Amino acid sequence: AANTANPAERNLRVSYSAPATAFLPLWAAKEAGIFERNNLSVELLYVASSPIALSAFLSDELDVLAGGGTAAPTAYLQGFRDLALFSTLDHRFAFKIFTLPSIVDVAGLRGKRFGVTRFGGSLDFASRYFLKTSGLDPQRDVQLVQIGNTADILAALVNGTVDGGSLTFPYNFAASKLGYRQLADLSQSGARYATAAFLSKRKFLIDQRVRMQSFVKALVESIHYVKTNPESALKILQRYTRMADREILKLAYDEYAQKVWPRSPAIEPDDIKLILEHLAQTNPKARDIQPAALIYNDLVDNVTRSGIVERLYK
């Protein structure tokens, strides 16, 4: 239900799109009291369906969407121009393509069932990108199946509902452990993609500048926290992913702590350029959008200029 209280008085309502490792700093900011120490009352909501989350966001039921960078340009093309991506926790195209062991190459996916979370979401985007660049037509050569969340895609592989699918951390490690074939690692493609981006309305970011700057500051502090407190971070990761295998969780944590989470979570035009190129294939108007028009980095820039990053990592 919509929260009709004054935005300045109500909890900051933040949704995230997947129980994926990339969002660990967001969860830790809540669980470790970092939001609270920054005088923020934040309500985290897991909304796996991108269309549902975007609809709630545009209806002012959510203040911030944390998810793949596809939501902003998609909504922008639909006429919603008061939108801005203001931060991201992951700049990589961090998706892995897994299949049944019997499928040894991309050609083997022809005619097969391929699992995605929801049409229009990040895994759907990654899947269509992979299939197109590999010479397959996502509409005709494979059967794309909406599954639910990333964990559900892995479960669908196990029970035979699909023959392949896109996975994120830590579920890719679980798939490898179970013997499924990693057909492609899109993080090695060199492409950039805002996998864990934060989207809000530009007017909200400006009107609520003090509170939203505190939100970004809390993210910066939480990134440092998860990097320097691995045991606590692993417990939070286990709680939110509901995965009990510590070995798999540790592999995912190490990957992100060492290679992914930035000290300053700014988002750059290159992080959404690929999305616009993909959208332009079906909507030529996407070519007219300048990536910088969808970005609002003032909050991250102000927090960075405050010197907090240097103080945390000195």
C-alpha cells in the first residue's frame, strides 16, 4: 500500500531486485546500524519483479529502486523524465550463463528453454544480449521462460524446467558445484553495466538532498564495513540469500570484496551506454538519449569531497 506521509517524515523506502551478492553493502547498512548512525530510518523491500517495482516507484510507493540500470532508460522512453541514477555498487556485466552439462556450446541452446527472472529485468537484458551477440534470436531460436528470482532459475535447472539460464553471484558458484556447465562469463566481455544501481526521482533527490546525501554516505561507510568485517558480512549475506553453504558464500564475498565494490559508488555514462544501445534495436528513440541525462552524481561527488573515503581507508 502507498505510504501517504510527507516524504520528509516517512521511512525511506528502498527496494532491491535480487538476493544477489552485489547488494550486500545495502543490506549491511541496515543490519549493522549504519543507516541509523546517519540518522536515517530505512525500510528495505525485496521486489523481484522489475515492472512491479517500477510501477510502485512511479506511484511514489517507493523512494529508491536498487537494481539493474535498465529501469531508468525504459521509464524515460515511456515519458517519465524526472528520473536519475545516482549511484551503483557494481559496474560489471556480472552475469554468468549456465546450462545443462549436455549443452556444450551456444548452438546447443537452439530450441531450448532458457530461464530469466522477469521480462524487462536485468537478467532478461543480459540473456537477450548474450543470445544476440552469440548469433541466436531470443524471440525465435530459444524459449525464454520467466522464473522468479535468481535462486529460482538455479532450482529450475535442477528440476529440469529449463535447459539454461543467467545467474548472478553467489548462485553461479552453486551451479558449478552441482555440475552445471558455465557456458559464458559476461563479466569477462569488457562491457560495462550498472548491475546494482540506485534510481530515484531527480526532484526527490534535490528536495531531500540532506537525507539522500546521508544515504550515500551510509553506502560508502557500509562498503568499507563489508570489506573489513568479513565474518559479519558473511552472516548478513547468508541471511539475505538464504544460502547455507559457507564455501559458496565465501567465494562470492571474496570476488566482490576484492574486485567489485568501489570505494566511492559513483555511476558513469558508460555504465548505461550498453543498455541504450540494446533498447535502440527495438526503439530508435533510445539513440537520442544522452547517458549523462539519466545520471545525478552530485550526492556521491559531495560525499567524496568531504574526505570520508580517505579517512575510512587511510
